[in-house]
Amino acid sequence: FNFCRQNDIEKTIYVPRKEQQDCIDTMKEYFDANPIGGRFLMNCKMRFGKSFTTYKYCEEAGLKKILILTFIPAVESSWKEDLSHVKTEYAYYTDANLRRDGFEPSEIDKPFVIFLSLQNYLGRDKDNKDVKDKIKKLQKVDFDVVSLDEYHFGAWNERTQDTFEDL
């Protein structure tokens, strides 16, 4: 453990366990070999620390723009809390930020994470015809990494697969 204070937020920086560091190293090796369009499945047991390991990978790889899409929105607290265990000071945004007028993720110049349910991302406007305005904001961002959390809870339908291809 390593303690530090950033912007009046106390952080407890974790050192990855061996199996987490092995995963981070494997991800770096894979994405170095597949820089565009690579897909990596982190198939881990519960309590492995997938969100922390993902953030540590992003930190070590120097990634600044992270999109987390989840099939289980209740896991948000884990994704948010684990940012307090990495040195990089990632700003954390959610649906509430996306709904604000003037919030443009494409204009953010510091490291950031946007957390959103996949159901929200796939949803349509009131008329069920067009992509929601808040999602259009995300489509302007060239994300460094898109993490699909709890993938096994519905990733196999055609619309979801088409969305992954677009991302």
C-alpha cells in the first residue's frame, strides 16, 4: 500500500497481486501486438479485481480516455472506488454528466473514465428512432479503451454485436 493525497482526496495506491500483474502484462503484450481493433477477454473469478486490474493496465499503458459499458449497472461503485487505488487521477463521469448541456467528453483534455450501462448506451430517443443526444457525444470521442463489463449478461444479441463493431 502507498498513501497519497490528490486534490483533497486521500488515495490508497495498491500494488497489483502477482496474478493481476500477470494479467496486466498479458494485456500490454496483446494490445501492443493488436493496437487497432484488438479484443481481450479477462476471464477471471469473482474477487479477482477486474476493475482495478483494468485501471492499472490503462495507467501502465498511458491510456487517457476510458469507456466502461456494463450489463450490470449495480457494479458502478466498484469501478468508481477502484480509481482511488491507482496513481493516475482519472476524472469519473456517468450518465448524469452526459445529460448536462455543455458537457462534451471530446473536449476533455485530462484522463477520464465514463461509466454507463450498455442498455443506456443502446437506448434510443423518445421516438425510438434515433441515437440519444448524450450518446452522440460519446461517438465523437476516440476512446483509448472500451471495457465491456459483465459481458456474459447479454453480449450475444445482434444489436449489441453491431454496436461493438462500431466502437
